[in-house]
Amino acid sequence: MHRVQCVCVCELEKAGLLNKTKIAEGGRKLRKNWNPSWVVLVGNSLVFFKDPKSQNPDSWKPGNSRPESSVDLRGAQLQWADDLSSRKNVFKLRTITGNEFLLQSETESLIREWYRTIQNVIDRLDKE
Ligand code: I3S
């Protein structure tokens, strides 16, 4: 009897709409500017796309729309940051290069899921 093994080569872990603001660049504080962002977790990176209205789960694929920016999760740190905003359900992502972002959702379960998934990637990279 033959066995067929399916191997998934797709590295896309998660995608969705979150509110985002960058609060520091290379350790230098920035003025907040909250905007909705289509966020894609793929491989070791968190990729941000502008204009979520025109985005869909295929948008991250090569050849499709260009990302606004991306963040290398190796060495990054996550922490809940309700103290850094009047918004609820906010966490802070700090990259190894000292860039800091706040990510937020009105839906608590959704932001918790994002936090857990990103933390898992960071932990995995820490062990490599
Ligand atoms: O950290 P802050 O000062 O409470 O952040 C708020 C301000 O940055 C505000 O901008 P201006 O100071 O340029 O008016 C933003 O519009 C708010 O969204 C910021 O607060 P939240 O609590 O939304 O993160």
C-alpha cells in the first residue's frame, strides 16, 4: 500500500487587519499616527500593507501589491501596552534595531491570537 505525504511549503502564518502606529525609529521616539494596516505574518517577518480596502489574503504574494514596510522578528520583543495608549487591546512590538510599533484591535480574542502567534515565531527564532 502506498502512502501519500502532503508537505506544505507555504510559510504564511497569519494575515489580517489591525490598527498600527509606529512609535519609535531606531530608538528615537515618533509621534503616533494610527492607521488600519493589513498585517501579514510570513516566515520570519511581519509585513505591513497600506490601504487595506484593496488588500486580500493574496496581497502578500510576490508580484502583488507592494508592502509599506516589514519587520524582522528575529530578536524582537512583544509586550502588552495598554499603558501606552488610551485604546484597549494594544501590544508593542520592538525590533532588534529599536523600531517600535503598537498594534491594536477592537476584538480582544483577535489581538490575543496575534500576540500568541507572533510570540511563537519569536521563540522559534530565539532557539535557532
Ligand atoms: O501617547 P499619546 O500622546 O496619548 O497619543 C495620542 C496622540 O499622539 C494623538 O496625537 P496628537 O498628539 O498629534 O494629537 C493621537 O491622535 C492619539 O491617537 C494618541 O493616543 P492613543 O491613546 O490613541 O494611542
